[in-house]
Amino acid sequence: MRTFLNSAGFIDVIVGSMFSGKSTELLRRLDRYRRAGRRVQVFSCDRRYAENAVVSHDQRQLPALYAETAADLRHQLDWSAEVIGIDEGQFFDEALPDLCHELALDGKGVIVAGLDQDFQTEPFMVMNRLTAEAEFVTKLTAVCTRCGNPAIRNYRKGDESARIVLGAADHYQALCRSCYEQARKAGHQADLFDHED
Ligand code: ADP
Ligand code: MG
Ligand code: ZN
């Protein structure tokens, strides 16, 4: 007989800044389910590093299906999957939280990783809504590239103003609350302090 815990669906959200380890944590959790014999399906709408994979900044990866919208994800969904992993949740449209809710009601575990705010500290509403819908939430921080304190901000180097500009350490720096304010005040001179690894 299946116990309540085994059959209950859930939403598990992993949020944080860039470089905070969201993709790494998503891959770690999915790997555990895979090892436990659960049927896992993985989606991402990020093609920065690979066509069809979730890839972390330190090059861990797992094959994934590419989906641009919640409808696109639904279309590719394997309804026999027990666990659904979704990376870069912030890039999906506002229908994603409702779809995750439906999947969780259906008994699936849905694990979504994504940015909680953009480079101007504006919340990504899809992730905020998912956080409200989730049974479990993990917030991760990166290491501030200037002072080493926990980083919650995504500081964009250069002067592009579009909300979505794909990039990694070439475009963005993880900064703590205080270094972010200083960098914004100092404008692009802040880039002079950059020390990428
Ligand atoms: P995310 O998906 O949140 O962007 P990843 O899981 O892809 O993060 O990458 C996390 C890895 O990024 C770390 O394990 C570390 O090797 C690397 N990294 C690079 N810059 C930083 C930083 N400023 N703080 C923490 N980790 C960093
Ligand atoms: Mg990531
Ligand atoms: Zn700092």
C-alpha cells in the first residue's frame, strides 16, 4: 500500500542569485530521485551552454528537454514521470505556477530552480508565485565577488538595459546587498573591481 508521503505531490523551489548553486542543487536532488528509481523528467529554457541539458557553472550537467513556455512544457510532458525538474524557471511565462500546481495535485514532485530577482532587484513574479505555492523553498546565496559576504544580487556589467540578457561571468557578478549599492552608485567604474575566476 502506498503511504500518504509516497503518493503526495509537492512543489519544491530553489531560488537565489546567479552562481548561488541553484542548478547544482537541482541536479543533486534529481540525481537522488533517479537513484531511488523514480521516473524523472527535466526541462530547461536555457541554451547558453548546451542545446538540451541543465548545466551548472562548474559544468555538471543532465540531459533536459528544451521548453520556452508552460504550454510547450505541458506538450512534452511524460505523464508517467514521478518527478519533474525545471531549471531557469524565471524565464517561463506566468502559466508555469498553475501547471506546477496541477502536476503536484496529480501526485508528482515538481522541483523548480530560478532567479528570484533581476539585475535591477525587481522580483521575477513567476518565481515569487511559485515560492508561495511551494511546500518547500530553499534560498541559496553566491559569494560576493568583492567582499566574500553572502551575495543576493545579480550585478550586470556594461550598460545593456533589457531585462533579459543571457550571460554568465562575462555579463554578471554576484554581489552582496552592500557591494551592490556601492557598485550601482559608482556606475560602471565598479567593473574595474571585477575579479572573475
Ligand atoms: P546557479 O544555477 O545558481 O547560477 P550553478 O549551480 O550553475 O549556480 O553554479 C554554482 C557554482 O558556480 C559554484 O559551485 C562555483 O563553482 C561557481 N561560482 C562562480 N562564481 C561564484 C560565486 N561568486 N559564488 C559562488 N559560486 C560561484
Ligand atoms: Mg543555473
Ligand atoms: Zn560584498
